[in-house]
Amino acid sequence: MLPQKLPETVAEDPPQPETAGSPVSDWTESSYVEDPKPRAGETGFTPGTMLAGRYRVVALLGRGGMGEVYRADDVKLGQPVALKFVRGELSPETRERLYAEVRVGRQLSHPAICRLYDVVEVDGQTFLAMEYVDGEDLASLLARIGRLPADKAIDITRDLCAGLAAMHDKGILHRDLKPGNVMIDGRGRARIADFGLAVGLAGPTKQEFAGTPAYMPPEQLAGGPLTERTDLYAFGLIAYETLTGRRFFDAKTMTDLLAQHRESKAGNLASVARMADPRVERLIAQCLEEAPSARPPSARAVLALLPGTDPLEAAVAAGETPSPDAVAAAARVGDITAVVAWGALAAIVGGLVLVARLFEGSELYRDTLLPKPAPVLAERARDILGALGHASAADEAFAFEWERAHFAYVMRHDLSVDRWARLSGARSLVPLSFFYRRSPRKLVAGHRDGMVRRADPPLDLAGMSEVVLDPRGRLMSFVAVPPPMEPPQTWPEPDWTPLFREAGLDGGSFRSVAPEWTAPVDSDRKAAWEGAYPGEPAVPVRIEAAAYHGRPVWFAVLPPWASEARTLAPAATATPVGQVGVLVLALALPVGGVLIARRNLRLGRGDRKGAFHVAVFVFVAYAVASLLRADHVASFGQELWVLIKVFAYPCFWAALVWLLYIALEPYARRRWPFMLVSWKRLLAGSVRDPLVGRDVLLGAGSGVALMLLFLASAIAPTFLGRPPMTSGPILDGSILSSSRQAVFRVFVNVFSAVLYGMVFLFLLTLLRMLLRRPWIAAAAWCLFLSAPLPGEDPVMGWVGGLCRALVCLAVLMRGGLLALVTALYVMFALAEVPITLNLSAWYTFQSLPVVVAIVTLAVYGFHTSLGGKPMLGGGLLDD
């Protein structure tokens, strides 16, 4: 029930300390009244009286200095209310105060705040309609039982602090916080009531003397400016009184009260230490500091320090954006049982085996398709150049690369379900080639990653040469840059026979035709032939050749897709996810991201520390990957240029990630804070936190599941009688060339996973902000991410993409950003290496760095998620 005697408060000019005899006991007491009796001038409504045609009086709850409080029923809404009457005629100031109280109360909606509904005037009577609380005020409760048990007292103070935080979030100060204005409902929960003296934080600097002196801090007693810390002082007094059962200040006069403020508080606080956690004593002592600047900065900070409080839960309940520290400090343990951990680890290992089996089922990784490793093909290229009269040079480079034009040609002209399986024939043309480059001086790439490619650096130096082989070692093209000048003489006719022989072609089966193609180097003689490729009678092949001064300088076997290959744009980095995230990143950040980031920094919302850590992590991961991939040189000047290019791109992406994090992370932290708990803990260095381990383990398993879904969507069309897609273009051919490139993928995918994971989370946050309803935002998010990949079957692409998007959404909802980043890392890494169960295949070793990295992640997650529990479940090895 409501207070049976309303506590008296003061709202007047500040009293002068000289009034030593002025009593203040009426300002501190709120006694419990058993049998209230009407006094002169009081209304005395009998039960059943109908007021304003809406409120039926049920019973008198209490009387105070200002009037009476009745319990009533709102017959229109069918719910109980409390009616607070004001005695006598109302002055304009009093009337305005009532309206102000309701205006304040209507702004507040929180479980720890008693709601106000309206001001009603009827038959010369004025009353406030407010929420009915089935209980009593804290002052009455303490008067009856003395003090509360420590656990219950902390629960009460926690509710009180949460309500204060909600008020302060709305820019409102209570100014009269005391036990008499704290209701305890039937469930034992605290509710803040009586906002008659509440004011806005943005109000005038000079405040009137208003409130209950025994619960005022020094600045309020002096009529000085008030802040959030003013209410925190009163909170500390209430917390002390709840724990000890007695008031902190028991003065009877203003002079005595001011004297007690000047005395040491250590003696009173010592009694708290005997009854509660030492942290509570320190917290109350901080709240009761005489200087406002020495008190905690906010009610939210106090709430976070109370024992047993989950600061994240408290922030979410109050509807505010939790701080990064509050997110990391969320009361989530995350440790799992040994059975679950072992099951997850076994599922990951089994999933890797199944991934290898499905990779082999894609028909692109077989001994017949990839019979020779890169070193063997490089030696074969050297032999060809030697046979053609080209001596060794200062530098060389080689790598595999996919023929994207060949893929496109097959998918356009061959709609059979076994189109990739037929590539395994001994004489078939395959969509994979091997290039070998030689130069009389060091090859220095102009590309940003510093890696020598087939076209970078260009063939523009005399003595440079290039040989392109198919995976079986047959010559597909040859280019040699002739010398800049030679003395005039009679040059012999070029001999094309060695080139036909190295290509495995019978020159007699080809007919001579007029040349059509432009040679890539200078030449003075050209020739061309047409025919069919051995083993591929349905595929017409054209051969173009050129010679300079009697020596062949160009020879090319040109299948029908060769013309497309010349005009094809350079291959972009492919990942087995939709490209919506990249589009959002490219379109939104240059303008919107900068503006939002600037606003967040100005308002103090951005997590600068977290953004810095993520940016540094991205830079280090990408820089290490780039250092591994680049082809370094011994010359200081050239190597310096390579290093500048190698570090420039990681710097750019690190800055972009910092901007993205500052711009959008606060909104994700406000709407999806639980998705960031393990992420924040990892950024804080808690690498042994069980929740971090659990989410890494969840992410590793989910990444394997995503890869299985991707491979399943690649081969599923064959079971429906439709031509299958291929995952070949996603695998970088350089992976097959050297273990250094495989290790590069281990590191570069860390950057890719972090970037995509953040983009996906922030995209979901933006959709949530735009579409309002979480389930609509989630549905739109899945549709954005489920678009088919290039070359993917139109039907199965949407089905597979939607399944992958749903898995990503489930991972994000269950494990948060860290789990999603781990899942994407595992998926990206597995998609870019030729995993196989054929341990005798030469390319098995190329996948080893990635497999080791994934297994290491899984083992780390397994061990850490146990939280120190025995790996065998405990007790299994006990006697």
C-alpha cells in the first residue's frame, strides 16, 4: 500500500545557519499510521464514492501534511489506481507544481519508477491519479522491522539505482529521494515515487531550497547547482539506512545537521562493513563524499559496482547504450561441459573430412587434373626455353592460375551434368594453367601486393621470356622479348617444329591460315594454323606464331575462349558470400561513415580503444600476409618500394576499419549488446575467458558447416539433372604454387573475416534501425546475403545462399560477432585450399597450413571453453 503518512518536504528559500533552533525532525520522519483519522479540512471520502465519473474510491491509504491518498478503481480501464489529494485551495504556484510533477512522471517508464497518469480537478478537489503499488513505503517498512537482510537490502538498492539511472537518462533530477518516497511492492521490488520536486538537469543553475534536509547533500543544502551526483548522495543515505536500520544523520536542528556533515563518516560506515560486502561499504562511502566530483559519475556506474549486478542487463533494461566495459563485464560465463566440448571438436574434425570428400566430388582436384607440382612444371619450362636457345637469366617467377574464360565457355556451351568430370581425360584442355617467367634482371611487380604475376611486371625488357603450360606440362604459349637492335644480315626462315612438339601437337594435322592476332612483342614474320586439339575433336583450336629475325618470339595455342580471355577484366578477390557487404562498405562509408563517426566522437559514444585494437589487429594480420606474399628483392631501393606498397594497403584498410567501427559499433552495442560480449573480452585481452573459447569453438564448427553448405550447393544440381557450378575460381592458383602462398591465406583471411563480420553485423544493425522490427530486419539481412555467387546455379544458388545466411544469422544471434568472424575465417580459408583425402597427391601439403590453423583454433576453443574443468569430464580417472 502507499504511505499512510506523507513525508513532509521543504520548498522555500535556503534557511540561514543562524536559525540554530529550527527543528528538522518533521523533515526526516515518515511514520507508519495504523488508524488514520480525518482532520479538519480533509475530504474523508467513503468507500464507493465515484469521482470524475471514473474513479471509485476503495479505501483510505494514508494522510500527510499536504493531503490524503486513496486507493481507487479506474472503472474505464478496469485497473486499480492511487489518488493523491491536495488539501485546501491551490495557489497558482502549487497548481503548476502538480502539473509539472505529472509532466515529469509521464516521461518516465521503468519497472523501478511509480508511474503518474493525470491531474484531475472535480468539485473543488484536486488530485493526482497514479499507479497503485500494492505495498508500503520503505520508511514504513524500516520503522516496523528495523533493517533488511543484506541480500534483500542490496536488491532494494539495485532497483532504486536502476530507477535513478532511467530518470537521469531523461535529464530529470528527483531532488527529494528518501525512504518515504521509495515504495516496496508486493513482490519486494523498489519503486521511486513522488516527483513533486523533480526538475530537469538543464534547468537554472541556481536551485531553490527544496527537498528533505536529512537526505540532502551539501550543495543542495546551500541552494547551489545540482547534478546527477546530488541524487546519488541521497541514494547512499538510503542504502545505509536500509542496511543498518537507522538514519545516517539524526540531527534535530539545522545547525546540528550541518555539523554532522562536517564530521568524519568513518564511524557510521564501519557498521556497514559488518553487515554487507566490503564493496558496498566503499560504494556508499563514495556516494557520501561531500564534494560532488568525488562521487561516482552516474547511477549507471553505481549500478555496475553493486554486487551481483550484470551491468549489461541493467543498461538494456534501462534502454541506454551500455559502455564497452559494461558489455565486457556482462554476467556471462560461457563454460560448457566436457561432453559438449568433445562433441563440438569431433564435429569439426569430421566436418573437415567431409569437406575434403566433397572437394574431391567437385571433379576439379584429381591426380589426372593436377598430375605435376609447380617445381616440376618450372623445370619443364626451363627445358623448353633451353631447347629454344634462351639462356638462364637473373630472376624467375612461376605460379598456377585459373583460366576464367575457359570456365565461362564450358558453363555456357556444356550443360551436361558431368562437364567437369570430362576434364580429367588425359588429352583434355583444362581450365588451369601454369606460367613461368624469366628476366635478365630482378622482377619487381608494380601491383599493390608486390607479387609477380603473369602480366606484372610487363614483358618490356629484352631477354624477358614467358612460358605457359597446362597442368600436364604441354606448351600452351611462349613469348620472348627480342633484343632492341641487331646488325643487318640475312635471317633464316623460322622453324616452328620445336614449338609444335613441345605443345604435343602434330603440325601435319593443322592447316595454314592467314594470321589474325597481334603479337605481344616486336616481330617481322607471322604465321597461323587451324585444327582440332588432340582428345578434343569438338573444340576448334587456332595457333598463332611470330618470329623476329628468324627466331620464334611468340607461339600461342588459342582455343575458342582465348579471345574472351584477352578482354576479360582482372580477377577480383572472390569469397563464398554475397557481395552486399562490400557494396555497403564501398557506398556508405565515404560519406555517411565519416559523418556518423564524427558525430559519435563528438558525443563520446565511439569505442576509441576497441576501434584502435581492431584497426591494429587488421593492420598486423594484413601486413604479415602481404609480407609473405610479396616477391622481395635484394636491392635496397627496390625493396623499399615493395615494402611501401606492401604496408600501404594494410594501412588503408586499418583506417577504414577504424572508421567503420567508430561509426556503427555504438549502434550495434545499443541494439545487440549481447552479440559483443566475447568480442569485447577478447579485445580486452581475456584470451582465457571460457565465453571467448566457447564462441571460437562455435564459430569454427559453424565455419565448417558453412563450407559444407557451399560445396553442397555446388554439386547438388547434378542430383537434379542440372549442370553443376564450380568452386575453382574461388581458389587462388598461387596456393598451388608454394607453401608461402598457403601461409599467406592463413593470415589474409583473418583480415577478411574481421572486415566481413563487422560489415554483416553493422548491416543487420542498420536494417534494425530502418525497419524497426527485429524479425523483419533479420529476414531482409538474410535476403541480402543469400544472392547467388558468380557461376552458381540460379536455383541452388539462392537456396544455398539462403541456408548459409540463416547459419550466419544463427551464429550471430547465439555466439555474437566473435563467433561469426571465426566462422567466416574458417569458411574463407577452406574455400581457398585444395583439401583432399588423397594424402599421396602433391597438392595435399598446400592445404596443410590452413588445416593446422583451423584445428588450432578448434583446440583452443575446446580447451578454453571448459573453463578449467577436466577434459574427460571429471571423475572418470578418479579411484
